[in-house]
Amino acid sequence: MRSVRLRWLLVGGALLAVAGCATGEEWATWKAHPTHFASGEHMFFSVRNSEGSPPRVTRQDIALARDEGWWGKPITVSQEQILER
Amino acid sequence: MSVKSALAAALALACVMAAGHAVAAPPTAVPPEDRLLPVELYTTDKAKTLGATHRGALRALNATIYHCMPWVETQKHSIGFFRPKNTTGDDRYLSIRIFIEQDPSPEFARFRVEERASAMFSRYVGAMLRRMTKDPAVAADATLDGFTVILEWMKQVPRGAGDRPVHETIAIFIEKSVAVDYLAGAIPITEVAAKARVLGFDGETPLGPLRVAVWDDNFVSTFKVSNYVLEPGVTCG
């Protein structure tokens, strides 16, 4: 029984520690708001820097953020209204 | 094993796992192949031949935009040799449709639609033409008639539950001779705009032809996404 508890403790501790390395509040914020458009002139992705090393943004991070932050199916012109195959 | 030593072991395991995570080869992001129109979906032999002949160039274009312009999203089946709607004959234009991701801005929204279209044209059309013709065989193909760049951005975010976002879109049709002259430096982007056909759409509603007043804009070549790291082996010229 005691060894089962210890095993859970080991796994839980490891998961917590690894999760702490990979995410954080800054990443959650960035993923929720992946883009920014300031003053009609400059677009940029807003990444809030953490205290330590600056975050690295990969193409996969952007794809994930886009999926998670999707606004919903847009009202937009269809390709068929513009082009023919 | 005491609780103390179990915690120490957990921390040690976490560090080993974290270290392994850091040294492991990062997963490679691959541009989705479905951005290209499959050759079998073209409706004429001319288009199928163009699509098959330049498949490699279209894949390279897709990859360049995917990796080097990560703030835009290429639409599904939007890269290919399409025929502009309502044209006679079988004129084939190398086309691409991109969604430009940006938060809605009150300043940008206050512009007239022609001004928003002019800003987007200035920012993206020259840059896209250069990327679409990176493989010289594309523009040199005698069966290619022109280029279409379709730019789309969010005009309005949903204002309430159940609302959908509204996109604004412009479609720019450019004859090949005009594009070739521009790419050779023989004419400025203002002349491209004067000779191009620009159609606007508010959501699904056609706005008809738009008159745009454009300028040289180096945004695409100078803008960098903060802290963006290219995939190993990828370079952006």
C-alpha cells in the first residue's frame, strides 16, 4: 500500500515539474491572444516574456494557438465566388 | 522509502525527463498539403498540366508562407492555377488565398474599405508576387496567363454568443505581363495597382471593383514574430 502511494507521488511530482517547465501563465496568455494589431500599422504576435529565458515560439505553437483561439466559422466569401477550378 | 526521499526521487526523475525533453529533436512542423488544389480537381486539361508541371513550385510556395509568414494562414485548396470567375476562355492564373491574422483595431476599422484594401494591397501583393514566381519556370510557362492574390482579414469579431466573425476580402487579378514587368523592376507597384482588377467583399457580399491607392511597403520582409524560431533546416530569404 505504501509503495503504491509512493509510486503515485513519484509520477505526480514528475508531471508537475515537467508541466512547470513547459507552460506557465505567460504561455497561456499568449495562446489565448496570439495576435495583436496596433494603431493600424504594425501587426505582431504578443508574447509576454517571463522572468527567465525568453519564450521560443515555434510554428507548431502558432498552429496550436490558432486552433485553440479560433473565433468560430467566419462569414466570408467562398472561393467559388471568385475563382473556378 | 520515506516521503522525503520519494520527493527527492520525483524531482530527480523530473529533471531527467526535462533534460531529455530539451535535448530531444524538436518535432518538425510540416505545411499542410491540402493548401494545394489536387491536380485531379482541375476541370480542364490546361489547368491539370499546369498543376502537375509546377507541383514542386507550389509546394515550395506553400512551405515558404507556412514557415516564413506564420502570421498568415493559407486557405485550403487555395494554391493552384485557377480561372478568374466570369471570364471567357480558359485563362489560368496562379492563385493563392491567405487569411491575415490580426486583432481588430478601431483605427484600422475607421478607414474606408478602399483604404483598408489599399493598405493590404501595399503590404502583401508585391511580396506575394515575388514568392509566387520564385521558381522562374512558373512565370516562364507560356500557358500561364496571370496571378491572383486573395487577401482576407477579420473585419469584426463576434459581438455576442452565437455571433460569427465577419471577414473582409479583396481579390486582386494581375495579368502576367504586368507582373513580369513589376518583378523585373520595369514598373512600380502603383502601376500594378492601376492595371490590376481588385474586387472587394464584405463577408459574403460583393462590393464590386475597388480603386486602391498603394505604396511600397516592406512590412513582409521586415516584420518578425517575437521569439519565433524557424524549424531546423528552414531558411527565409
